[in-house]
Amino acid sequence: MRPERIRALCSPDEPLEHAVSRVSKAMATEPLLDVQLAELLLGRGSDAALDQVTSLRILEILDRVSTGARLVCAIGQLLGDAHPLIRSKAAMVIGRRTENFDWLDAQLMSAEPRVRANMIEALWENRAPECLKVFMQYRDDVDSRVAGNALYGVYLCGEADAIPSVVRMAGDPDPKFRATAAWLMGKIGQPEFADVLRRMVKDESRGVKGSALKSLVRLNRVRGPGQGPGRSTAGGTAQTERKSIVPDNYFVTWQTEYSVNIDAIDLQHQAFVSLIRQLQEAMLEGRGRVFLETLMDRLVQYTNGHFPFEENMLREHGYEGLAEHIEQHQALSNQVIEFQQRIHDGEAVSNASVLLFLRNWLTDHIMQHDQKYAKALKIAKQVGKPAAPALPPPDPESIPAAEPAPESAPEQPV
């Protein structure tokens, strides 16, 4: 196809969707049109150089219409372009298609923050196992946007440490990182983040306040009161009617009396209470037995993160009841594993027995034994010992459904 015709197809004067549609139709008869577009970007096949706006439009179109990795080498040459927007957009196109992680690693090592952030964001959609290694390597990057995008990638890979790391970032001395943490909370969408975000709205930094407020609005808009993602179903009316006849106090919900006044622990306990609520809802909707296997997998993940965290905190503060507390944790873990094994082996496990176990966990362990150490740590703090660390909880929830268009960590003003 002649360069003039290609330019007309990709004109930035037209809406992007129109241009993408025209190029897609043209590729039905011109299967190498994406290669021609890449050549045009590199200044080949035409005497007239492209301006920045047209170059960005062509990159946008290529990102939408070209599949596979055949353009990676060509687009990779744009990583050295004089225009930062072209470099960063080229990084996005490459990151979504590359299969050569050695090459990608070399680019990340030498690239500027904007390019690194886009490359890492592009890997969110890549399911190659090498992606987790990249995310883990850059989750502590010196640039807040790079670190935020990498940490979200860690979350998408299902790593239990992702949620704790987000909460840690929320306490970073640098307001850029705190703002990124607030953005991550809205992006991940866990309702348990709401209390943390409300505190961040009072941050001294305007950037942090704004990011926290946006995430709070997002949580409320996406989930609604008392709802999680994906709860709307064709049988929603019947489920609502079924729930309307149960007593008001049937559902277990977070109460202030459960609090140990340690933010990280409270956030973890709120996640546990959420699991009880999910089981109760599944039972009311007639899918309790189906949900049990998922529930046990989440409980194993929860105990593997929460118990060591809590024990390390108590050990650091010289808590005298630590040995007894560890024994209780072991007993709870053993019961979870026993339930999990019986379910995996096909044995009949009643919903009621599991619900009773979880309720006892809440009333006996959290409301009594955890409250005991909470009082001890409060006294220790009053006499000058270091306060409990404001660290975070493992995520017992499954990964939410992918959103239509990924949103990268916000760039922070210098």
C-alpha cells in the first residue's frame, strides 16, 4: 500500500476507533500492512518524516491490530527515539508482545522510569511465568510508578505478599509512593482497604489525598454497599428474597469489638470475617458445598500469611504468651488442612460444621486470645517500648476480573 494511503488511514484527525476499524479491514487484503506501518514509523518507505502526533497514532493502531511478536524488533528501535512519549508508547507495545525476557531485562536495566513503567504495565496481560520474576525485581524500584505497576503485577500473579506490600507502601515517607499505594488500593478493589484510605484522605500531601479519595469513590462505585465483584446474577431477585427472611444478625460483619487497635492485624481479621460472610451467602444461595473447596484454599493462604506475621510481631515485642499463641495457631491450621484434605478426597463435609469452626475461631481466638496480646502491647507502648509495626495482610480473595482497559500507576509531579 502506498505511504500516502497509509497516512490517510491513520490520520490523527479521525477518532482512534475509526482509524483502527479502517486499518483492520485493510489488513484483510493487506496482511503485511502492520509491517508497513512499522517501517513508516522508522522513516523507511517515505521521504516525508512523521510528526510526533502521527507517530503516536500509528503506535496506538499497531497496539490494537497487530498480533504476535513479529514487530518487536522494529518497534524496539523506537526506544531510543528523541520523544519521551514515543519511547514510552513503544515500550507498551513491546511489553505486550515480547517472548524474549532476556532482551526485555536488558531494556529494563537501561531504560528511563517512564519506559520501565510502561513495559511492566504491559506485562499485566502476559501470562508467561517469567513475568512474576520481572514484577518481583521491580516492586521496590526507586520510581513510584515503576514500583506500583510491578506490585500490581505481583498481585495479578496471586502472590499473598502483594496486599501486605501495598499497605507498607502506604506508610512510605515519600508522598509519591503513598499516592501510588492509594491508587493500588483502588485498583485492587479490596473493601478492607476502605479504612486505610479514609485515613490517607487526611494526609498532608495533596497528591496522596486526591489519590486516596479517588480510590474510595472507586471502591464504593464498583462494589456498592456490602457487595463484592460479580455478585449480580440472573437469580439475584430470588437470592435477595431468601436473604430478606433471615434475621438481621445472621451475617457475620466486622465489629469494633473485634479490633486489636493494630491496623495491619485488623485488616487481616477483616479479611477473615469477609470469608465467613462469603460462606454464609453461599449457603443461602444453595452453593455452600461447591464453595467449600475454594474457601479452604483461601483459608490455607490466609493462615500461611497471617499467623507468621502475627507471631513475628509478638516475638519482636517479647510477648509472654507467644508459645501458647503459636500452639493455638497450629491447632487452627491443622483443622483447616484436615477440612481441606477431606474435601479434596471427596468426603462429605457439612457447611454447618465449617461455619461453626469459623465462628469459634472468631469468638474464641480473635475476641479473647488476640485481645489479650492487644492489651499487653498497649501497655508496652505506654511504658516506652516500640509500637507494633503497621504492616499488612495476605489476600484471601481471588483475583478480580480483568478490567476492560488497564490503568497504570499515576505519574507523580516532580
